[in-house]
Amino acid sequence: MTENDLTPDYIAERVERLQGESAFAILSKANELEAKGMNVIHLEIGQPDFKTPENIIDAAKEAMSDGYTGYGPTLGYNELREAVADYVKEYKNIDATKDNVVIVPGGKPTMFFTMLTLVEPGDEVIYPNPGFPIYESCIKFARGIPVPMPLTADNDFRPDVEKLKSLITPKTKLIIINNPGNPTGGIFEKEDILAIADILKDRPDIFVLSDEIYDRLMYDGETISIASIPEMRDRTLVLDGFSKTYAMTGWRIGYCVANVDIIKKFEMIMVNSVSCTCSFTQMAAVEALKGPQYSVVEMKNKFKERRDWLVNALNEIDGIKCCMPRGAFYAFPDISSFGLSSKEFADRLLEEEGIALAWGTSFGEYGEGHIRISYATSLENLKEAVERLKRFTLKLKNEKA
Ligand SMILES: Cc1ncc(COP(=O)(O)O)c(C=O)c1O
């Protein structure tokens, strides 16, 4: 029986089309086991294990004292919208003004608002699979047709541009890019982005949602924002925010950069849903963008050190293959040789060894055979997790023998 079978009749059908995020479900199961006394290593949640930098916290305190405690403008304070426009020019080479910017409460609202704004029932939306589960959920909510773009380990989780081309039909309305990607850590190389823009030259009716929330956490390779290509600018919606880059997941603040007509519709959705994004948080976000950036660099260096250690250690385990993720803070190893589904593998790993992590199919059907390890935790925890993983995989091998 699925969760929806238990839903009472009075619940509207549209909300039954929404699906959740497994990382939160795994976290609550892990918490239950911890309450029973089990020692659990948490590798499931996608949030930096670093504190928000002090200068940003101080800016929020100051803004509260200065009276930024009431409603603010629906699209966000001009000071922040301007700071975002300058930031995307500097870091993403996107030509934007404050009029192209809306401040929203987190990265996720841009996904939801994009579907509400652009997708008509029956429109096809191409999205990365394995990919962030909320894409598919929001597409279905808008009655769009989700069309998975498979990302595979043989291709380092880069898009197969020819395959992507073959997925485009007269009904295609939107393509979602997530670069660097969750859960794979793969990137769309610059040449992939240029090739996609080239394919879309003849289809000016297709829009792109470019989720760039991890773009400051990229360790190797070269990429660009598709919105930096002049012909693509007006039909790209850039999703970004403060959660990952500045370790601000709980502050709930992000932004979308898009053409002015789209921004006006986002304004309507904001008015009808949350009114505005938290006022003092916006002032802290100005400090995040304009203040010193060394904490971002330090965090990235730490993640890189962990990535290098973890991926090498995983590849030394008999039966596990892991390609080197180039960005974000996830590894997505192949565990298919053990003959369990990715969910069975993850469930048993939690129950038998106390390692909480997400299974591949929670990111779509093409995630089968993989698990997602978030290395947003200490090297010490990762070392202990690898020891437990070695013990667990040996046990699986003995069971099979
Ligand atoms: C690919 C991707 N996009 C967007 C988000 C959402 O970010 P936020 O927490 O700011 O809503 C996440 C969070 O995990 C993510 O992994």
C-alpha cells in the first residue's frame, strides 16, 4: 500500500501528485534507531557541516536591531537584488540587472514556481535522472510529463547530448540542468552546455531551469552557466541561493534570475503564498555576497580533501566502484555487484551497521545500483563509515558464497 492509498477522500488530488524527499525520511528512521541506543553515522543529509560565517550572522543581528523585522518588498530588497545581479555577473558571467532578480525563501521555491509559471498540462519537461527528487514531483504537480534524461557513471554523470536531443519533441517546454549535480557530483562540462544551447537554437519555445546551487563547490573540470550564452539568457531561469555556498540551509533564502515577464509572475506567486522573504535574512545575504569569501574557499578545500580520501577508500573496497565527483558534496558509488537493490542495501546498512545514507532510486529509476554518500561530515566519521562499509560488504559476499 502506498502512502497515497491511505489519504482520506477529502484531500485534493493535486497534492497527492507531490512526492517527498527520502533524505528526510532516512533521517527520521536514523533518529529512531539512535533513540534506541544505536550509534549512527549520518551520511544522508545534503547540508554543509559548517557554521554560517560569523560576518553573516553579525549582519543578521544588526539588521534585526536596525528594524528589518517587518514585511519587505515582495521581490526582495533592492539592495539584495542589486547585489545578486552584480554577483551573477562576476561569478556566472550573466548579464542581469536587479529587475531580473527575485529573492525567494530557499532554492526549492524556484523549482516549484518555475513549474507553476511555465508548465501547462501535457507539456514535457526533461530532467536529470538520477536527480534531485523534487524536480519530478513539481513537474507532476503542474501536470507536466516528466521525461528523464539518464545520467550514467560510464559518462562520469555528464549528459549524453545526443540522447538529450532525441528526447526533445514538439511538446518539450522545459529542460532542467543541475550543475554540479545532486546526487552524482557530476558536472555539465562547458562543451556540453554549448552543445545543448546549439540544439536549442531552433527551438526558441523551450526554456531551461538551470539549478546552480552547488556551483561554488566545484573541484575540477570547466563549466559555464547556460544563461551566460546571450541567446539563452532570456529563456533560462537560474536557481541559486545561500544554503550550500554559505552554509545557510536553515535561513531559507535563495533567488531566481530570469526575464522580467517571468519575474512578474513569480511576484504574483510570492504575494499569494509567502508575501516576501524574511527581511533581516536578506540583509545577511547582502553581507554573504559582498563580504569576504574566504570561508567559501576554506569549506570547498575541506570538501575536496574529504572527497579525495573517500573516493579512493571506496574504490579499494572489493565490489564497489566510484567515479570521482567533480562538484557538490556527494559520492554516488556503484554497489550493484552485491546483488541487492539500492534500497535493500541502504536499509540493511542502516539497520546492521548504523550508516544512514540515501539509496540510488530515491533520485529516480536510473539511480538503481548506486547509493549516495554525503561527505558533508568529518573525515573521522567518513573513516569510521568506510570501516563499517568494509565489514558489511564482506558479510554480503559471505552470504552470497
Ligand atoms: C540540486 C538542489 N537544488 C536545490 C536544493 C534546495 O536548496 P534549498 O535548501 O536552498 O531550498 C537542493 C538541496 O538539497 C539541491 O540539492
